[in-house]
Amino acid sequence: MTRAIRIANCSGFYGDRVSAAREMVDGGPIDVLTGDYLAELTMLILWKARQKDASAGYAKTFLTQMEQVLGTCLDRGIRVVTNAGGLNPAGLADSLRQLADKLGLAPRIAYVDGDNILGRVDELIAGGDTLAHLETGQALSDAGVMPVSANAYLGAWGITEALAEEADIVVCPRVTDASLVVGPAAWWHRWSRTDYKALAGAVVAGHIIECGPQATGGNYSWLDEVTDRRYPGFPIAEVEADGSSVITKHADTGGLVSPSTVTAQLLYEIDDPAYANPDVVAHFDTIRLEQVDTDRVRVSGIEGTAPPDQLKVAVNYIGGYRNTMTLVLTGLDIDEKAAWAEQQLFDILGGKDRFSDVDVRLLRFDHEDATKNEEATAHLRITVKDPDPRVVGRAFSNATMELALASYSGFHTTTPPTSESAYGVYWPTRLPAELIDHRVVLPDGACRTIPPAPTGHHGTLTPSPTRLPPAPAGETRRAPLGRICAARSGDKGGNANIGVWTRTDVEYAWLREYLTVEKVRELLPEAADLEIRRYELANLYALNFVVVGLLGNGVAASTRPDPQAKGLGEYLRSRQVSIPVDLLAEPEEAV
């Protein structure tokens, strides 16, 4: 094909907008419909589902979406590529066949597998692979845990192979999110496995559209720019033969596609700008963005290098049991009331030492002389963890109710006493790609093995220099950091990332100089004692910070009220800092 391939997204997570598939198919021309359903936490959710039903383990909402659009997709030649297969891609493929039979349709269905290494963990360890934690370096065997899921992040070439064999639907397990775009683009344009520049461009396009409307105005800091407040249209990537792309959305849909909304998604949940995928390393510090028309942003200039010889592996294990009770405090003497309630509760329970972990947080929402009752309240949130479910079950939550008539005035809780729940711990590691059996089962039942990608030194590239003016100096005024920059934050296992960016080179020159690691520690008290990594992406007028360990052992185990760090960037923007007055004036022209 010589024209660009139009690849649409219809899901950013398991539980996203069910009607999005129909909206993308009916809203205008597309060649491929993709959906991303898997996050690190989702694999644990799907494992729990399989404990109740061995035939489960995939995203069932995908079947609902296919029931709405499968006939239209077949009529129009729209291919469907999804990672909704989760822990059971073969099971989802079977369910799709049953659905198609009910609808009187006969799609050609392929599925990818080989990511699941759970049954091989002991064998791999015995063979000398320690499955060491990426951050701590601890060997999995030394942790004394039993994994419940272990999945390698596969690349795109199984998808490409299936599409080349005329599959109408390709069901994937734990492939990288970007592979859902890379695979179709490589098939359409007939790229080779060493077309690194083109592959890197497709990785970037895939990263931009993988989270649905987060690229089209959703979760966007500069709300005033989004004048169409209808539900944002889901994104489309028009990927060219050279790997460059245009990001857009269907006409007459809500939201906005601009260089800044695209930047917001580019900075979401990344680490080093050398963004490693199984098939290529895409260098995010070489990306160039250009508004070419209304709701159309060209993405170009991406450099790609050979991928690493190892694949990331997501391991989950059950870390124990937890329970949380939230006490409401109202009006005066909030600190004293909280301290007394905490003391009383743990006196009743026999002390904090009986639990393996205790987390107590006083969340202040109260205002002095509040005009509404709820605006005078704070929450005392108490979480306990232990390997023994009986310790943190009703024995804990019932004890809070003993305070109901015997503690501070105005005592009440947000929920009645609750039972314990199991929580998972995320363990990121790597394995040599040659040890992973990446396979694709084609529509005719034939199974093919996908060899590892050719590898090489992927290091760093030296991007073209971005010429910046001198950072403004002179008189400053205290104002929120968000007057200058936008932000997007999220989770990377137990780490949190915060991407911040500006609209002009002058603003970036100041931000780059001002927002050091030390300044971030000062502005984010939670991060004061944690490692913080800082990366510059001058091409995007952006900085990316990775706060190591902020989320503990991952989303499922985190006791933060915001366990995925979704609001961390907006909190950073709210902090008052000293900003040059020249920057606080309205810019004549935003870049």
C-alpha cells in the first residue's frame, strides 16, 4: 500500500467506553480497529477471574463491542487487533467464534500466545535466570514468593504474520501496547524487521493512541483549550510508509487534537526517552510535532535503533491481605481528634505490631468557618496489611466501631465494617528474548513461531539541538507552577512518572533551569527521600521525572489514596513557586 494506514483505538483500559468501537467504525473510514485492555493491574484482575472460572481470563467487554461491529467490520474490510486476550487468548478466540456463529458470520480469527511463562518460572530459575527485580536487583527466588502470573511483553511480528495470512481478527495476550499499531503498520507497508526508523515511528503512534481519548483532550491540564466539551473522540493514527503519522479523530466528535494534547500522552507512563520495545527502541527526544490542520497533528522525525536482547516480564504475586477503614472528623480540633482516635483504635487492637504493615493518613479537606457541613470534614484513613486474613478482616474493622460512642465528637465512618481483601504485588523483571516462545495460531489452525528481533546496541542518540533563548531573569512573583506548564502523571510499577511541558521556548528555557530534581523534592514532600530521575525532551519543551518507589510494590499494593499517581502532576502544578513576571503575562503567540 502506498497511502497511510488509518488505525483507530476503541479502548484505553479494561472498563473503558463500550460504545467506542461502534463510534469508531461508524464515524468514518478506518482500516484497523485496535483496543488496549491490559495494564499491570489488569493481569491480576484477570487471574482472579480465572480462579472462579477456568474459561475466563480475557476482557469480556470486547465481546460486547464485537457483537455491535463485527458484521460492519467484515463488510468494510476493517481488521481488528486487540490485546483483550489477556491470560487466555485462545479462550477469547473460541468465544469470538461462538459469537460469530450466533450472528451468522465467519471471520478469520488468529491469536498470539507464548507470553505466559508462569509454568516455566522454576525451570528458568534452575537454568540460571534470577528474574531479578528491575529496581531492587533482588532475585525472585530470594523473595520467597509464589507468582500467580508471569507474562513477557511480546512484540508486533505475530500480529503482522496473522494479518498477512488474511486474519480478520487478531487476539493478543500481553503484547506491548504499541505493538497493536506497529503490527498492522508493518503488515500494510511491508516493513522489514530492521526498518528501525519506520518501526520507531509506529511505536510512537501506538503510544499516542493506546490510551484512547487521553490524546484528544481527555485528562488534559489546560482545560480552557478544550472548547468542545463533549466526550472526546477516540484517536486515529494515520501511519505513513516512513513511520511518520498524523494523529486525528473523527469529525464532529468532542475534544481536541493539538501538539499539546499529543505531548500529554507522549509523556504518559514513560521513563528514559530511549523507549524500548521488543522490536525497536524509539527515541522520544527526536519526535517533532506540527499542527497541519484542525485536529490533525503530524508526528515525525523519530529515530529508531535496534531493540535490546531482553524482554520485560510482568510478574504478580499475592502479597497478603489488607483492609481500610476511613473515619470522618468534623469541625474543630481535627489533629487532636485524629490522634486520639488512632490511639484508641490500636489500644483496642493490641498495638500496631500485630500487623505486618500499618498506614495512617489524615486527609484534610476541611475549611475554617465552612459554609457547608461537608466542607468542614477531614478523613482519617487507616490501612492494615498482614499475611493472615483473620488479622486484618472483621477483627480490625469491627474494632473501629467500638469507637462509635466512645471517641471524638461527631464520629462516623465512610463505610460499615468491611472484610479483608487480597492484594497483589507487581514484580518487573527481564528475560532474554530467545527464551520466550512467541507464537501465532493462524485462522487455519497452523501454529508459527516468531523469532526474536535482531538486536544490537540501542544506547542513546544525540538529537538535533533545540535552540533556546536565555532563561528569563529579573523580578519574580509567587504563582502556581501550572501557570507555566501542563502535566501528565501515572504509574510505572512501583514508580510514578510526571511529565511537564510548556508552550513556548522561553517558558521551557526557564522551566528547564528552574525545575531541578532538588526543586521537585521540595515541591513534593512524599518524594523527599526517594530517588528521582530527570530527563529532558527539549523537542517537546518537556521534562520527565520518575519518582522511584513512590507507589511501593505497585498499584495493587499501594496505600496511597491515589495509587496510580494520576493526580500527582496536577498537585505539582498547584504548588506556588517564584516565576518571572515576564512569563506571567499572556503570551502574544503560543507555540
